[in-house]
Amino acid sequence: MANLLPQDASADQTVADASVIEAAVQADAAIDGARATDAAFDAADAAAVAACVPFDAGVLDSTAVEAGALLALSLTPTCAYCHGTDYRGNLAVTAGAYSKNITPDPATGIGCWTDAELVQAILFGITPDGGQLCVMPQWSTRGLDAGQAEEIVQYLRSQPPIVNQALPTVCDDVDMDGGDASFDAADARDPSNDAAQD
């Protein structure tokens, strides 16, 4: 790094000022990187929305919707715990990981996912393109079966669509256990922050 300070500066002052300048340069680089990531994220979202064909769930089975609601409220943690009481998502689940919008909105939620894709996500933490939902519990390892997952899907489809783009989660930045680590409420997020969304 070139010395950007006057020649008559003391050695200690030069080192201190050089550290401040280096920190500023790194901060600028981080901001530029965030802008590039945001731009790439926006471009990927635009492409996904353009390719989206909203899934027509048809007439929902009221018995399955009711059973799905009971399941969604009985899981530990509940669906609402991570995705918010209205399921709009974008809650910090862990550092660097944000919950997805699981309302039927086609642009920012699950409105373009098929029932089979949603069952796969619930049971195995797998996205339609084969990616890993790195902090999503793999409910199949906790005793949930495909029929129960389908009931949860019916319940989620019965919710009103909410436009709310969740921040991207970079799985490399989080403790990637597929959400299967034993749930520890002491380490989990604070659900009282949900009020800020409402």
C-alpha cells in the first residue's frame, strides 16, 4: 500500500492512519461486492419470475388444509417460528440464513412450486432445482411422511399470497446441517422480532 500521508508524519501516526485507510478500502470493496451480489440476486430473481408458471392448486381439500394447519403448529420448531406468523419469511434464522417466503405468491414465495416440489422441500430440504435448503429441517428424519407433508402443502396453499422477497442465504456462511441439529431454543432467533413485519 502506498504511503498516502505527509512525509513529516510520525511512524506511529503513519501506521495508525494506514490501518484506517486500509479498513476504508476494505469497506469500499465489501460495499462493491454487496452491490454486485444484489445485482446478481436481482437478475436471478427476474429470470426466475419470468420463467415462473404459477401452480394451480385447484380446489383445496378442507380436511387436508385443517390437518396441515395442525401439523404446521405441532412441529418443533413450528413453521411460523422460522417463517413468521403469516409465512412471509425473511427472518434471520441463524447468522447468514434467512427463512423463505412460503406463501403462494408466485414472484417471491412458493406460487410456482408444484406440490411434489414442496413435499420434497419439506421432507428432504431440497429445492426444485436440486439445491439444498441448508437450514430447513429435513422433516423425513423426524418422522414426517409424504402424506403429512402434502397436508402441510395444502395448508400453505390456503394462505394469502404475500409479496416479500427474502434475503439470499449463502449456505457456505451458515452451519449447514439441513436443520437436523437438535433444536435448541436458547440458540434460536427471537420470535418477538416478528412484530416488526406486521
